[in-house]
Amino acid sequence: MAAMSRAIDNSAGRQPGTGTVITVAAIDDDRMLLGGLTAWLGPVDDLELVLTCGTVADYEQALAADIAVPDVVLLDLNLRDLTDPVDNVQRVLASGALVIMVSTIPDADGVLATLEAGAAGYLTKDQDLEALLAAIREVAAGGSALSPELAFMISRDSRPQRPQLSPQERTVLTAYASGATLAAAARRAGVAYGTAREYLERVKRKYADAGRPTYTKLDLADRVREDRLELDGLGE
């Protein structure tokens, strides 16, 4: 299995997956970068790099071998196996992990396509350690993260403004807009009713800030169709 390794745990007593430590995997074919990540994240108390892979297929094989699903995956935009970035995002999301895209060169189309596919963040590889740590923590907490350069590029995009939604906001939105009750959407997202209501309010504020005000459930369903978000079809 090429370019796949378990990261060395440099901190005794860590408990991945308990919520006290954020477990991280990296999928990238740049071995120097993977080595740098191992060194960078090793001393960080609340993060643990548990897996590094060269391809999404390697990542999937590692999980099939009973390696626990990480909380957050750092995923290179353009892997040398020429796999489709959007497909890669969807495959990693299907494993149960959250996704932060990383790339060497800012790419507005790549940013938009992968965010629309469900990635929760996008960073360029020239970001410093503090920016990386902040992005991982923000995404693990249910938020989203973009480097300043990419946020600026998106702001200048000529296509209809699409708000950047976190994975949990997107889950609540698509479930609710498909006909589910808010309580059912909360169960779908694995959060409390009040948290789901707050997510929905955030979604409405983000659409309003994008110049696309959304007031009713029908408006939300229209935004889901316009932005080609996946409908859950729950109807509860």
C-alpha cells in the first residue's frame, strides 16, 4: 500500500475520538509535507495525527483494516493518481470524517467545487502552523475555514453567491428543506433540537449576507435546488 503510514504518537495518554483530542488524517502524495505534518502536530496536545496516506483508496483500505475514522481529514486537491477532487471529498465524507482541502496554488473553481461537495474548509499549503491548527479546531467544532486569499477569490467570483455552510449546517438545511421536521433534521445531524434551530438561523443569515434572503421553508428548498445541494428526502 504505497505512501501510507501510521503517524507516531508523541504524547502518552491521548484518547482519540473521545472529544478531548481531535484525530487527524492527511491524504497527500507529498511525503515531505506528510513528514512535516507529523513533526508539526506531534507536540500539540489537543490534536493527534493518526494516519497519513498517498491516495483516497489507501485511506479507505486503512479504515477497512480497522483503523478508526479520524475526526478531520486534510485532503490534497490534486493527487498524482488523477482522481477527481469532488469524488475524493465525497468518498472521505462517506467514511464519517470531516474534510479540509489543501492545495499549493489557490484555485477558485476547485474551492467552489469541493466546498459544494461538502468540504468544510480549504487552505493553501503556505499557511503557517497556527492557521492550520485553527482551521482543524474550527472544522472539528462544526464550523468552516478558508484561508484569506481563497475567501477573497470567492468573493470576486461572478457566479451566484453561495454561502459557505458547515457540514452540520448543510445536513440540517437539506433535511429540513426536504420536508423533515426540525426535530427530525436535528436527529439526522446528531444534535439537540435547539442546536439545529441555531444552525438553521445561521443558514438564513448566511443566505441573507449573500444577497439571497430566505424566510420560509419553501425558500430554503429553493436554495437547496439552486445550489444543487443534496436533498435527504426524509419527509418526517
